[in-house]
Amino acid sequence: MADRAELVKKLNDEGDFGADYIEELLNIADLDGDIEIGVEADRASVAVVTEGVADRRLKRLIGQGGEVLDALQELTRLAVQAKTGERSRLMLDIADYRESHRQEVAAIAREAVASV
């Protein structure tokens, strides 16, 4: 049980480091968004969330097809690795892009199963 507690603490630390990195990026870019930190499926999770409709400029951090988000996620992982000395599997989400994408893929899968 101590191993699980140690893992959760490590992942929370990764989330904190990742959140600090993203918060600094948002400040430099003068973008609004709240940061949420969590642990999902044994991975640190950092999300930039907004109240209501996301700022159009914030959506630029997602990019077409999530390409900018993927790049920011990798940069955040590298920033966490620089702090911890270990490779990070941190997940970054902005304005619920990944969750929305997950739901779209699940709907397509359900339709495909139903048609078979």
C-alpha cells in the first residue's frame, strides 16, 4: 500500500511541476485559464479549463487536430523531467479538447459496432 501512496505522491508532484510550467506559459502569453491537476490511469494530469466559452486565443494552444496541444504536452513533460530527473507520462488537456475527442471516437466506435 505504501508503494501506491508513493506513486500517487510522485504523480501529484509531476502535476504540480507541469502546472507551474503551463501557468507560466499562460502568463507570458497573457491568456486566461484555470489549472486543474489530477491523476488519471496512473498518469499525472494537467488541464487548462475556462468558465463558459474558451478564449479563442486559448484554442490556438490546441491547434488543428490537437497538434499544438501535443507539442505543448511534450514540452511540459520535458520540463517535468528536468525537475524530477525521470521521464514523465503527464497528460495535458486544454479547454476539454482531449475529452471531447475521446467522446467523438467512442461515438464512432459505437456506430461501427451497431452497423456490424
